[in-house]
Amino acid sequence: MKHKRLKPFPKDFLWGASSSAYQVEGASLEDGKGPSCQDVKEIPEGTSDLKVCADQYHRYKEDIALMAEMGFKSYRFSIAWTRILPKGTGEVNPKGIEYYNNLINECLKYGIEPIITMFHFDMPATLDERGSWGNPDSVQWFVDFARILYENYGDRVKYWLTINEQNVLTLSGPVIGTLHLPENCTNVLKEIYQQNHHMLVAQAKAMVLCHEMLPNAKIGPAPNISLVYPATCKPEDVIAAQNFNAIRNWLYLDMAVYGIYNAIVWSWLEENDATPTFVPGDKEAMKNAHPDFIGFNYYNTATVAASDLDAAEETALMGDQQSGREMAGIFKQVDNPNLPKTEFGWEIDPVGFRATTREMYSRYHLPLLVTENGLGAYDTLTEDGKVHDAYRIHYYQDHIRQIQESISDGTEFLGYNPWSAIDLISTHEGMVKRYGFIYVDRDEFDLKTLDRFRKDSFYWYKKVIASNGEDLSE
Ligand code: BGP
């Protein structure tokens, strides 16, 4: 269906962009901050450490002013757990509380709505040593942390996100540098899905607590959702696509929204003796939790065929956020020949964005908040301080157009917060893979000036926001 008349973006649509603490802030051990698992992990070869990042900790005023110049209505950022609680539990760090007070107030000064992610890949190192999400106490650790955030920032923050990309953590956590497996683990799948269960319960309890403490706030999950296509119309491929859709996507949203385990996933876990153990209260917490919206990250779709393998050696881990692998007898990820790829090998699928959001809205009937979407590329700063990133503009034009198609299909959207507001350290590829509207003058190892430069996409996005999405022209 092609719409002859597209519906406009809602009047109060939250145009903005995203970041995460461990990738943008730097100051990784400053002002009382404790180390997170990201600060102690082995850095991927050839990439820089996380001590400075984009130095937003020291330059937030300049950064927020630039976002305001673009006309941002929202800024999605995460709070570093170890800035607030250096050891993950126990003593609160007043300097950490102060930093986010300042950041939130700076946003509000310009009418920018802060959208806060409570957990973005940065488990406190002390808690990591105690088993991270594998420890049943992790549920309480997270809820206690959430309470501190609500108490301190709930008077000003309306939008909350629980756990960034819990599904990616579950499918490829060790690659991201978090969610580790204990030594001598005999049933890897069970261990992983037990950790996942703890996160699901923690999220549910944090949502319930949010509604109790902050009746006017809105809270939602933030998984990475992308529709899975069958490689062909062969029925076995369709089954494979349903399998991966369930494992990758619906498990997380069925639980967040309806408080139930997805049946396909549950049966698969049962067959592998890997169903998670519930403790009293888990079920009720899951049933009582109701998100107000679905936050989600979208980069591209996935395509799968039936898997002929029957090897039992699967660990169910993927390479990175978007690249797949085979799970024996379940699915085999394949390239989609219809789609181009980024310089970093991720497929680009704007129409899949529309398809994904239509599917999500039909399944869950909740408004959608896009918390990530974007193009990682090698950008070049010219001698006169420009970055000509037409490729990024084209990527955004195509994706924003598809949001409008989806709105015209009847999908309800709250906003669009692509990745990323400003250049920051990539999860896997260091500083060379840039996503921002704002260029940061540094290299992988040479910190240079750390000055900010407006990319061409900066001026373009400003125009898009000013026209509330009507003018996407270059
Ligand atoms: C998402 C993460 C972000 C960010 C983004 C881009 O999965 O939530 O933290 O890193 O992907 O990924 P990358 O930096 O690997 O290109």
C-alpha cells in the first residue's frame, strides 16, 4: 500500500537523538565514579579506551547548546550506574547525582525533554565480579538503583527507559563486554536465559516502582527490534523466520507488555533444559508491569532460512548487534540480496523500518518511541571545518519517510531519537565509526582538540525538525 496522502507527524513529536554514558561521557573514573564492566574489559584491538570518549562530562553545556541549535525536542542519554553508586550498591556519590542534575537542567533550559536510559551496557565492575545479571540479587540491585534515580530526577524527567537492548545482551552479551558466563558452566543456554530472566524481572519491578513513585512519568523497554524476513516463501523458511522473530524480538516485548513468556521461545528452552527458574514474586511482578510506550532501536532487518544443522553445540550467541549466525535446527541468517550495506557491513532497510513498526503496533498497541537508528560511517573533517556527510542525510531521509508511511498506516509514534547526537565511541569499532550530527575532533588514540563541528547532517536535521518532518530535502 502506497499512501497518496501522508499523515503529518504529531505536533508534539519528540525529535532528538541519543547517546549512552560509557560511550559519550569520558571522565570514566573522575569525581568519585566507580569502574563499570566497560572500563575494565579488554578493548577491541586497534580501538581506543573509554577514558575520554567525546568528553561530554566536561562539555555538556556546549553539547546541549548545539542540540538546542538543531531544535531538539528530546535528548536520550543514559545514566552511568557507577557515577551514582560507585560500587553498584550502597553509598551514593553526590558528585554523580549533581552531574545528571546539571545535565537534565541544561536540557530543560532549552525545552529539551530528557529521555533517560537507566542501564546501557555498563554494569558496575563490583557487581560484575559478583556474577552480574547471573546473580539473583541483580534484580534488587537494579530496583534500588532505579529508586535513587526516581527520587532524584523524577520531579523533572518524564520519560524513562529500563534496559538498553536486553535482547542484544542476551544474544551477544560477552561480545559487548557484559553478561559473562561462569567458569565450568554446563548448560550455557540455561545460564544465559536465567540472566535474561533476572533482567526481565528487574525491568518489570522498575516499571511498577516508577508508576508508584511518579504517577505522571512514562516508562518503557528499549530492545533492538528488527523484523526477521524468510529468505524465500518456502514454508520451512517461514518457520525459521518465526523462530528468530520470537527469539530476537517477541520474547522481550511479549514479556514487557503482556507479562508472559513467548510460547515458541519457552518450548525451545524446554527442549534444551534451559527454562529459567522463577522465585516467588517473579510472575506477579511480570504481570503487574505495564509500559506506557515501547522504546526500541532499529538499524535493519534480518533474513533467515531454515537450518539443516542438528549439531547440539549451539551457544545462541551472535557476533554483534546486527550480524547473525546459525542456530542449529532453528534458523540460519543469510544476506538479503535486495539491500545495500553500510561501510561497516550492516544492511540498510528503510522499508523494513515501516514493516517492523507496523508489526510492533499490531502486536502491542502501544505508542512507539524510536530510541536509536542511524548510520555508522568514516567521516572526514575538511580543512575548513566541514563534514560532508550526504550519505547520512540520505539514510535519514529514507528512514524518516518510512516513519511517516507508518504513521499513515495508523501506527502511533512518540518520537525519533536516532543514534547518535554527537560522535562517540562505537560499541565494537572505536572512534572511526561515527554516527553523530556533531563531529568531535579526535582520533582513535590522538585526542586532538576535542572541538565540536557541525556536520552537513546537522543543518539538514535542523530544517527537518523546524518543519516537523515536512521538509526532508537536502
Ligand atoms: C546499539 C547500541 C549503541 C550503539 C549502536 C551502534 O546496539 O545500543 O550503544 O553502539 O548500537 O553500534 P556500534 O557502535 O557497534 O556501531
